[in-house]
Amino acid sequence: MNIVKTIAEVREQVKAWKKEGLSVGLVPTMGYLHEGHQSLIERAVKENDRVVVSDFVNPTQFAPNEDLESYPRDLERDAALCEKAGADLIFHPEPEEMYAKDACTFVDMRALTKNLCGKTRPIHFSGVCTVVSKLFLIVNPDRAYFGEKDAQQLAVIRRMVRDLNFDIEIVGCPIIREEDGLAKSSRNTYLTKELREAAPVLHKALEEGKQMVLEGERSAEKVRETIKKRIEAEPLAKIDYVEIVDFETIEPIETIKGSVLAAVAVYFGKTRLIDNFILTDI
Ligand code: PAF
């Protein structure tokens, strides 16, 4: 497995693979990889001849008050995980390689990005869409893999691929959890022991809501209230949002039907964790 830092090196390698008729999968990441990323890489390895993992903490998706500087980084550990999972190439650029000093072209989405995480992180999805477009243009993959934990991101990327005619299959992969139900996240490492013990309330609350829907409840407000109350009962949890939206449009719904996303973002201390469930064909 190779680690390269320049766009030119990635292009040269992918061109050589494509010349041989090999298919290429891309797993975009911001590094500090965990079992969630590993599952994406393993899926990509199964479905493609060659797999590229991008490992880049993208500055344009962080607001000035967010955790860009402190976001955890460990390339050596990432490389070991990628190698074990069967990846062929890590693309690990410096920010200057990805963004010219006077870069002024961004990919903006006018719907899907205003609710949920877009409400409190107004520039976030512009940064995500821009960097993912750039990675698509650099790597030219046949398929790209994204986790369902960032469900709004997955919906946004699918819409961007449709709207901008990227000829790339987007594969969404299920959330990987700790034994107590907490969704795996690079940000879990910020949690103190006390906060870590409180955090599984997210999964428990969502499971309760999901069960209500599976048992026939169709009022989004009733399900939302149940999830919210369960989280509020945990004194260390401070809710950013609890929402039930249409999974395609990311617009709030009154009645649960079709493809539905129940999503939560909650602060534990300064750490903001997200989790969700998705139900389709309701
Ligand atoms: O999900 C992430 O880690 C990032 O948002 C992504 C897709 C790698 C873009 O920087």
C-alpha cells in the first residue's frame, strides 16, 4: 500500500489502473480511522479492484469556532488500519495541495443543507460538497463509500452526484457501534469517562423512537418527543437538535411515511455527537 501526498501522484496511479481495466473505489475520510471507516474500506475492497482512501482534515468544512486545530490526527495508525482492511492507496494531501491560496470556487447546495447540522453549521456542507467534488475529480472512482452515521451528508452527496452528473455510484454503509450502542466516531476520543458513560443515551433514545414507528406510530411529533424526553433525562446531555425528516429532501415531516431519517445532535460537554436511524419503505 502506498501513501501519496500530491494530486499528480493519485492521478498517475489511477490512470494506470484504469488502463488495465480495473475498477476503483474511493473512501473519503478525515483520518483518525476507526472500525466505522474500516467497514467502509472493507466493503470497497469487496466491490472494487483497487481502493483509494483519502485522509484529509478538510479546513473548508469547519467554522472558525470549531475543532479544526484539535481534530485528532494519526497517519501511522490510519495507514496500519488501511493496510489491514486491504486498501491500495492513501491520499494524504496538505491543505495547500488541495486549496490554492486564492481559491474562490465552491460547490453550494441550495436545499438539503439548511436543516439538521446545516442550521448550526452554516458553511459545513459547502465545504463537504467542495472537497468531495474535488476528490471525485482527482480520483475518478467508479464507486464512493459514505457512512450512514452522517446521514444528512449522505443525502447531500447523493443529490450533488445527481445534480452535477458525476458518473459515480454512491454507496451508503450502516453505522458501526460500540458494545453499549454508542456510534463509533473520531470525536468519541474527546469524551471524559463520565461523558462517555452518558453518551449511549442517544442510541437508546433512538431505539425507543424506532420501535414506536415499527409498532405503527406515524406521528413524527410523537416519536420526536419520545426521543427528546429520553435524551433530556440525561443531565450531561445538551440537545442541539432532535428532528424527523424526509431522508431525500431533509425537510421536516408530520406523518412518517416513505424514507424517513430520525436524527439527533447532542453536546456532551464541548463534544457534539450525532446519531440517527433511517427507515425506508414505511
Ligand atoms: O465524513 C467525513 O469524514 C467528511 O465530511 C468527508 C466526507 C471525508 C469530507 O471531508
